[in-house]
Amino acid sequence: MKKYTSFILFTLAAIIISMNANSQETKPTLTKEEQTLLKLETNVKKAQDKVDKAQAKLASADSLINSSVELEKEANANLDIIEAEEAAFTKDMTTQMKDLDKTRKKATEDELKTIDKEMKALDTKNKLGLKEFEKRAAVENKKLLTVDNNMKKASEKQKQYKPILKDAQAALEDATKKLEEFQSKEE
């Protein structure tokens, strides 16, 4: 049994060694020129990747600016609408209050109680309406604050990535030039 086991182990070892030898033979070796060409092509690819990443960051900043400009336009338009509606509401409330005040001067004591109740109700309606306008304006002002924050972020991104893009483009041009020079020497 020991002889049989050693034979199997010896055979397995021989198979493994021959497989390793075959796998090493299939790997082609590159010449020095091919290695240099591969390295130059890799450098061009890396430089292009850096340019692409910087351009993507700048495009993101531009997109943030564009969306902020749109949001600002929308918020300002809504604020104008709110102000116009509030002015009309206030004018209407003032007119109604004046009318009630005029009728109050000519009213009897029974009518005074009803007019006072109406004036209280109108005053409450006025206060609630003004609060509602304040809430709507606060929402729009919050949008404007978001616009300011987004514009600052975008500006910072642009300041950060414009020099990076410039350097990456210079590196790409240099790598491309070296590759082209090497290729022209090869021909």
C-alpha cells in the first residue's frame, strides 16, 4: 500500500510540475520597445482619466449653478406673487374693517354686539391670513438660502477643479506627445 501511495503522489507531483511549466511557456515576453509602448499608452490612459474626472467635477458644479439659478428665479417669482396676494388681502381686510367701523357708528346697541363680533372675527381672519403669507414667504426665503449655499459650493468646486483640469490637460498633452514621438521613432 505504501508503494501505491508513493506512486500516486509522485505522479501527481509530475503532473503539477508539467502544468506549471506549460503555463509559464504560454506567457509571451515583451520586448523592451513593447514594454515602453505599453507604459506610454498606460500613461496616456491615466492622464485621460484624470482629465475626465476633473471635467465631470466641473460639469457637476455647472449643473449646480444652473439649477440654483432656476430655483432662484422660481423663488423670486413666488415671492412676488405672495407679496401681491398679501397686499390685496390686506387691502380687502382694511376695506371690510372700515365698512364695519362706519356701520358701527350708526348702529343700535343690539347691532353693536353683532358688529363687534364680526370685527373680532375679521381681525382673527386677518391675523391668520398674514401668518399664512409669512409661512409661504419663509418657504421661498429658505429656497433662496439654499440657492446661496449651492452657489458657494459650486464656486468652491470650480476654484478647486479648474487648476486640476489645467494640470491634467497638460499632463495628457505631454503623455500623448511622448507616445507619438515613440511611435514615430518605431516607424
